[in-house]
Amino acid sequence: MLGKRLAFELLPIVRRCGAAAGLKSASAPRHDARREHGTSPGGSHVDEELREIFRFKDTKISNWIIENKARALCVRYTESNQDNRRRILRALASRYAVQHDDICQVAKRLVCTEPENERQMFVHERTLKDVLTPAYHWLFVIIGRLQHGVKFLVDLRTDVLELMAEIKDTDESIVVQQLNHTLLDLFLLWFSVGFLHVERITWESSCDILQKVSDYEAIHPIRNWLDLKRRVGPYRRCYVFMHPSMPREPIVVLHTALCDVIPDSVKGIEEAETRILGSAKKHITFLEEDKSKIKAAIFYSIVSTQKGLQGIELGNYLIKKVAGEITTEFPAIQQLSSLSPIPNFKTWLLDKLKQDVAFIFTTREYKVARDILQTENVISALKKILGTSLWTGDKQLAEFLKDPLLRACAWYLYKEKRRGYALNTVANFHLRNGAVMWRINWLADPSPRGVANSCGIMVNYRYFLEDSESNSRNYIEHFVISATEDVINRAMQAEKLRIALQ
């Protein structure tokens, strides 16, 4: 959501510029407009400001006057409550969208023009392009030129996405989707990888950036400053993508661990660090890292921080850039892999159990489950047990669940699809990036969060740089998932259970 900080930064500028231009203050009351529209003061103010701004479109008035008006609008929106923001977005989407009648008229003139009349064809084509562009596209470009304007628009799109999720009316949904697509098209240009730069975060980085890196970490929450210091210290690397129009605002954050082998658990990362350090002192500097012992780089957390940039692939580019930097810094590294969570696996698992327990357990396993759980209602008992992480401490139960849950997880990752691609979002991300579904790890993350998401199971997606392009193309173009025999065999075992049910 849009924060107050932008308002505090922009408001003094707006007032100064408004006074210099002889314009009314953005906060000046307009009682007549309120009575006319019968709406809340904040809402009618913005309605007037929108009309006033769009009157300047296609005029020769000075840009700084238009930008001043746009600043005032940004402040007004930022200070508005959620209801008024919704009104503003709906007004933009409906009143300042493309005008279908204009499009039809220009299209008719274009169709009726003789192909030999190239000059007239060009005029009509140019006019058609203009009428096919929503008026609010012009406003967004103006706002994008303002200081902090790009961040404002990114946060604005977050509000648009939330509005889209709430709308039930089909016609309204269509016009709001056009608003969303217009913003997305602009961001695809503005957030091209060529405009981004990679920045490495260390303990010497500024406090505000370190705080944001901590706040944005969603996969393995950072417990305290000591934990953060370790994650940006020796045998770890933290990189972020930054955009020149959004200074001091990480867009993508990637945490990497430097290990001797590819770990099969979160704890395995710490164990690798202990092995590498050996009897050496615990507190070392980057210059004291033993490069000869670092054989693997593990991408254990990657987070896109801006909801408003949803749909723009940036994380895959950051992984590839970081892979290049790390293999240059540590020539002994031969293994690149993620250690990834499996969000929503447990939800999927419980849903399948509810449909038919035979989706998950063989007949023999089901009988063993009844004996261990001492109940005939296995599904109800499992739902209750899996609701907490306490079961991971029960060795008998954890050992029993290992094979059926790994088998089910392999099916979920390898076979469950959406439009031909992996249903799981994390799997889809790494597969699109050219990785191989390499190993499924039992109880790799036994924390309450890890158990709640995926029964503690995690996955290594292995990156073979020489094959990543062909793997990516096979997946994107032909829906082929690159996976190891172990993963495929487990998925096939699960498939036999489903065939037996038919």
C-alpha cells in the first residue's frame, strides 16, 4: 500500500510550486464541488483534479504546471482512505479509458483510404494508435517523471490488483484489467534488466537497506540483527536488484550460501559452514574465506519485494547474474542449486486425502497408519496431526510418513499442472529459469513455518549453466520438466496408485 512517506516528501514541493504558479493549494476546500457530487471531500477533490489535469492533455501548456498538478494528485491519493482510493481507480479506469466510438470511426477512415495514398494512411494509422492508447497512459508517464513517481505507480498497481480481486461485475472487471495492463506495459519497459543494477549487501551497507532486506525476507524470517549479520557475512552472499528511479528500495533480494556440498536441509547449510571453518576462528572476514573449500553455491531465498511488479520476471535474471559473479569469485564452485520451499503442498495434500485416501497411501500403508494413529478415521487424525509441527518429533510417525509424502510431493511437483506448467509457483519459477528438479528432501525445514507450508519438505533445483537455456526452452515451449530419475520414479509410483483407483 502507499505509505505516508511519499506524501510528506511531495507535499512541500506541491505547495511551493502551487504558490509560484498562482495555483490553488491541493488542500484548499471546494465546497461547491462537494455539494455538486454529493461525495466525501477527499473524493470530490480528486475528481476535480483529474478533470483539470486531463484538460491539459494535447495542449502546449508548460510541463512543469502539469507535473505540479500530478504531484498534487499523488499527494491527494496517498492521503486518501481505502474507499476513496477505490473511487479514484474506478474513475480512472472508466472515464479515461479508450473511447470505442473514436476507435471505430478512425478504423473506418483507415479502411476506406486507398493503399496508394501513403500519406493519408500514415495519418490515420497514427491517429488510430493514439485513440487505442488510454488517456491515463499519458498521466502515468507524467507521474513517472516525478521524483518518487515510479514508486508511486508501482504501489498504485498494488491497489489495482487488490481491486481486481474484489470486483464481481464482469464489465467493470474488464475496464480495470485494461488499467492494470497499461501499468504493466509501462513497467515492462521501465524495469527492463538493462535499467537495473546488481548491488551486493554486506554488514557495511546502510542501515535502512539492511532493515529492508530483513523486513522483506519471507522464506526464512530473520530473527534478529545477529542473524542478519550472519546472512550478509562470510560464506554468505546477499545481492539485490536496484532501480535508479527507486533508490534505496531493493526490488529483488537473493540470499546465497557458499558450501562444500549441496545441502539437503536448512540445517545442512549451517553444517557446511561448520565443516568449512573447521578449527578456524568463528569470526572471520571476507578476505579470510577459504575459496578452495567452496564447491557449491546455494540460492536458499529469493524474494520479489514489490507486489506492484507482479508478472515481471526479474528474479531469474538476478540468479543468472549472481551465478556469474560467484563462479568468477570462487572458481572451485561446480555446483549451483536452490534449496526451495514448496508453498501450498500441505493444502493440496489434505485436499487429496479428503477426496480419497488411496491417492496418498497404499492399502498396506493405510493399515499401518490406522495402527500408529490408533483410529479408524485416519484422514481426520492426520489433518489434526499435520496442523502443527509437533509430529516431526515423533520418530515412528515421521518415518512412516516419509515414503508416502515424498511420493505425493513428487507427483505434486512433477505432474500437477496449470496450463501445461507446474502448478507450484516456486517450481514453475526455477523450471522457467532452466533448472533441473534434482532432489526432494524430507524434513528439510522442520520449523513451524516449513511444516505448515509443505510438511517440512524442500526441493533442490539444480542449475547446470550449460544446459539451462535448452531446459528453459523445452519447458516454456513444450512443457517438458527436466527432472532426475529419483524424482520421476517417485512420481510414477504415485501414478500407479491413481491408475489402481480407476
